[in-house]
Amino acid sequence: MPSWLAGESLPTEDRVRQLIDVYFARVHSVRCLGFVHVPTFTQTVWGTSLQELEPLTSGLVAIMCALAAPFYYGRIACAADEGAPNPETHFFDAGRGWAAIALKAVFFAGGNQGIETLMTQILLHDYYLRVGDYAQAFLVSGMVARHFQLLQLSLEYDTDVACLTSRMKASEKESRRRVAWACYVLDALIECGIDQLRFISAGNIQVQLPCSEDLFARNTPAVTETLLPGQTLPFVNEESLQTDGAASNLDLRAYYIRAVAIRSKILRYVKHLQGEIPWEDTSRFAPLRSELQVLENSIPEQYAMTPENTCLQKMAGRLNLYFGLHILLAQTYNDLYRVGVSRLVFPHTATRWIRENAPQQFLHRCHHMCLTKAVDIASWLQELWRTDKEALVDLQYAVHAQICSSVLVTSLLSWAKLAPAAQAQPLLPHLTPDDYRSMLQSNVQILAYLKRYFKAELFYESATQALKQFHNATLTGTLSSNFRGHAAAAAPPAALATPSQVPQTSAQPGCLEYILNPLGTYPMARSQVLELHGGKAGLADNFSGSDAHLPRAPGPGPNIANDHSEAASDIPDGCLAGNGNIPRSLAFDSSTALAPATGDPLSWETELQLMMGSGYPTFMDGFSTQWNYEY
């Protein structure tokens, strides 16, 4: 790595400009991070020497350079090694010193806690997640939430949306709105349905959704809708603006934000299934399904997944957000419909009543939906890989690929065991074993690429083990009912790494690590803090899972947040998460890679206790190659 990429001070102005260009090309379009007004920012930075920049602006420049550095390093490494850099090279090692500059600027801002400081904090949070410093990321997220409240970003700056008399320009107001929604998305990815961790509630945000990138860049005022479809702010006069309507002004980010909001509701629902009969119209399942379908159908034609739109979005440099929206929607369908698929909700007992009493038609619909959406996700990941590899460099895509592999294999196994062999029909008859194997191999390939850019070793290993289990299941004929008319190919998967020992550490029932998804920032941060303090604070030693004395919620479908049963006798030996003394989690969250911030990247003491029991199988417990899948 060039020494200037590892420096503790910003590089020359020419290199800073190059890094800023990389940032706007590769990070600005990620999720809801596009809150910087590009024309204004570039004019400020390009027209001023680095020494003359305000300290707060200098901090923002520093963290933007830190996030761009891995891409820059990757391009240098690929050019030097003729496109094939050493697989052990970690591009995310570049830019660490610049992140330290940004953090110092935040803490020395004093009373000048303006919008630029909050932007820097949001980007610092994303940076720390990428490099695996989860405790720092969690602490910064608290600063973000309190800063959000301090600036009252839950409300519009004023009622003059048209900027006819306001002292603030349209681009400044839009930037303020985008920062507000970025704070909400950040908080939603941490709380993932747990009220104890929620600082920012979607229902309290009375701010319109982001307008199109073109309107933002051109400093054009625009009316858009609020989080609720079809609604605008009560004080805006849409006719006063020369626009085609509030809905037509919505950016891709607006639909992404709505998807995050619906998904938060679904995660909360999946953790509280007591008394739930999801196949009935009066259930809570029905309105959630309807809300998700309405959102999917509301996406305009220019944002639909088509070859033409893919080409246009590539030209606009927005492939990350474009594919991310559609993959998030598909994954949210899986989050909802997994209640009818064995092993896709953890603990296994949480959905047992539903699976044992649901009509066959409902169970078939759940399996078909989960498998179909997982196939869609795999296909879109493959397409994005072929179209623009660097557009995949985002923490969310590591989660998407790993969960996709998990759902593919588990749905096939669950359906093979559910229906009698004589009556079972393939869920997707047009797909062959080779088709599924190709999808699983593609996910492994993508994760191998991503783990150079951020901490993703465990996601890679989990997807690799899923591929191995699929191979074993096809060889033994376990999946034969899914492939009638197709011969199960026996080509072995790629070589699989197998650690010598899997750590067995358990969280105490009732603590947040137990009821919260271990892929989230909070469990990651807790794990790192425990390592610093001996690794046992707040944990129950050798918790065996025998908890018959714990109270249970009455009625069908136990409350996941209260049901801590290990159900050890019901969980077979094999490669599904949740065996033995593995810590429990009861929700899924699209979050970040799981390697510890320091130490041997293949020492998975921290990673495994975070990944296991995420609600979806990880195939990591013991790396057993034997399937004993009991429905």
C-alpha cells in the first residue's frame, strides 16, 4: 500500500480531489448517504486550499477520503498486479488516519454542532462498521441520534417549501432532509424492531422524502410525499411549484426509506408471534403483506428492474441504490413469509405452532415466496456483479448474499421434508440443481471480492458452508423431490476452509444480545467490549438452554422476545444455526460484516457469537457435513 494512503494527515490537494471524485462515484449513491450537495461542496473544496478550510469542513473531507481510500487502493493494487491482487490484501486498511482526523474534528467542534458535523458523524459510523470497529460505531450512532434531536431534524426548517421568502436555499433544505432520513435509516438498522434501542421513530418525522437527484443538484425546490404514500406536508401548496406532482419528484432513496420502515414493522412482528394465525385475514400478517405489496407496486416504471433501466442507472452511477432497493424489497418478503418455513425463524419453536396447524396451501405459499425471492436476489447479485463490481461494495450486499444462500438451501430442505414424498412437487420446476449451485457459487464469489473492501470473512464462510450443504443434500437425494426430471449434478464445490474449533459462548436470556439480531451493531459492540473486559461480563457461563422455568406467552405462536427455549432435543445435529450453547437472536437485520477490529481475521471468537442464531441459518455450528433435518 502506498505510504500516503496510510498517512495520518490528508494527502496533497490533487490526491484529495481524486479521492473526493471516487467518494461521489462510489459512496454518495449508497443507501441514504447522498446528502452532500455536490455542486456546492466541490465549489467550496476546489476553490479553497486544504489549509484554509474550516475545521468542520476539513473533518467532512477527511472522512470522505477515508471511505474512498479502499476503492483507490483497490484500483492501484489491481493495476500493479495485472487485475489479480493478492487475495489476502485488505483494501480497507487504507485511510485509517483520515478517519481519525474526522473523529477529532467532531469532538473538537464544541458548540458548533451544525449539519456538517452530523454528516461527518453519519459517515464515521459507516466507516467504523466497514473496518469492524463496532463498539465505536455504536457509540457514534448515539451521537447521531442525539444530534438529530438537537437540530430538530424531525421537522421541516420552515413552511416555505418553495423557498420564496426563506433565507435557506432549496438545496440546503433538501440536504437537511436527506440527513434526517439518513439518521432514521441508521437508527432503524440498529434497533431492528427492539424498542429499547430505538432513538428515532418514523412516525415522528414530519419531513418530506428526498426529491430526485436532478432537482437536488440544480437547487430546484420541489414538493414530494411524506413517508405515507399519497400524502404531502399539510402546509405545502403544490400548485405554487412548477412540478408534475409530489409522487413524480420522489427519488429512489424515498422508496428505499419506505422499504426500511415497512421492514422494521415486519421484524417487530416476527419477534411477537403470540396468538398469531397468519393465514387468516384478521391476522397482523395480512396488513403487513398488503403494505409491502402496495410499496412494490408503487415503484415507477423508470425505477423498475429492466435491462433498459439498468443501463440508464449505470450511466447515472446509481446501480448500488437501484439494485439495493429491489433486493431489500425481496429480502423483506422473506422476512415476512419465513414464518411458514422451518428453520428460517429462530428459535425453531417460535413458529412450530404455525407450521403444525397452517393449511398446506399457506405453507406452500411461504416456501414458494421465500425460494422465489431468494432466486431473484441471487440473479440480481449476479447481474450487478457482471455490470459493475465496485457497485457491490456496501455492507448491505454482504448480508444480502449470505442470507440469500441461507434461504435457498433451507427452503429447499424444508419443503423436501414437509410434504409426503409421493405428493411433493418442486417449488420452481424450471430450475435444475445446477441452477441453484450456480447461484450459491456466485454468492461465494461475490463475498470473496467484498471481503477485501470491508470485514466480511464470516459472511463468506457462511455462504461457502451453505454451498457445501447443498452439494451434500443433492448427493444423498435429500432434495430429489425438488428436482423431478432433473438429474442432481455431483460436481463438488470449491475447497472449503474449516476452522479447528467453534467457540461456544452463550448470552443470558433476556439480555439484548439474546433477543436482538447478532448481525446488528449493538451485539457487535457488546462483544468487543466484553473481550476488553475479560469476555464474561453479562454472560451466563455454560448456559445449557434448560429454561423450562421461564414464563411463556400463552396461545399459538410463542412470543419470540420471551421464548428462550433451546429445544435441544428438537434441533438435529447438522449445519443449522442454534445448536448447543450458541447465543440466541430473534430477528434479522441487514447490517454489517462481522470480523473483530483487531487480531487474526480467522480467529472467529467474536464473529461466530455474533453470527449464530441470526434468525436465518448460518451453517457455521460445528461445520458438520451430515444433514439430519427434522421438520
